[in-house]
Amino acid sequence: MPLLNTPERYGTLTKAFHWITVALFAFQLVSALVMTRLGDDGSMVGLDRDAWYNWHKTVGLVALLVAAGRITARQMGRLPAWAPTLTEGEKRIVHQAERLLYATMFVMPVSGFVFVMAGGYGVQFAGLFALPNPIGRWEVLGEAARVVHAGGAVLLLAALAAHLGVVLRHAILLRDGLIRRML
């Protein structure tokens, strides 16, 4: 299998970045739900709320690096042709959802980083060391970044729902093998 995309199929690099992104998004969603619901002295799977927050921040920054790699890899080759079983409407949905997903891959970690730095929370990267704060405490900026981060989460979920809706329709109802293109 080729490393880069060809006109006929997705390459190994595209597939790897896709599934790494899926795993990162899944962790971020779960960690966001857990960390915002744990009480001050609560814990889940051996991690207290602060640890969940720090892992969420760490994985968010890793996701930003993955997004940068994904964009770079995307520029190195062309996309394969659309799957022949996609309708014109589905092509538009997939295209718009993809644009929104790529935008949120950058907006979410950047807004999260600005939020925690300007809010004075900081980042304990992987529990190993504190990242320097290049912004300093700036409450108005921190609150603006929090709003962008929360709004970005809603847009991300909408884009994921649209993307998954098309994929699941083809996998469950049409059973046309569309998902094999990314496996």
C-alpha cells in the first residue's frame, strides 16, 4: 500500500492520521465529560479531577501537532476520487464537515491553550513539567478563549455527527463498503 494518497485510494499516512485523530477526539470527548463532572475530591480510573484536566490539556496539544502533520501530509498528495456510491448531497455534507473538522482541529487546542494560560491555570504537560505561560494572566482573553473553546466543541460535534451520519448510512443501510476506503 502506498504511503501517500493516489487517485484511486487513501495512502497509509492519511489512514494513520485519520485513526490517530479519531482516538484523540474520543479521548478528548471522554476526558471533557469526566473532568467537568467530577467533584473536587472525585476520581475516576485512579485519576482525580486535576489529573483529568491536565491529560485533556496534554492530549489537546498533541492533537494540535497531529493536525499540523495531517495538513502537511494532505498537501503532499491529492485526494482519491469520491466514492461512486456517494450522492451529490452527501459529497457536499462530507466536504463541509471535513472543512469544519480541520478548522476545529486547530481552533480547539489553540483556544484551550489560550484559555488555560490567560486564565492562570497552566499546563502540567503529561504530569511531567509545567509549560511556560507566554500570555500571562489576562482574564478577559481567558474568558473569550473559553467561549471560543466551548463553541468550537459544539461545531466539532456537529461536524462529527454529519461525517458519521454519512459513513453509518453507507455502512449499515447501504452496505456498500464505503468504510473500507479508510481501513
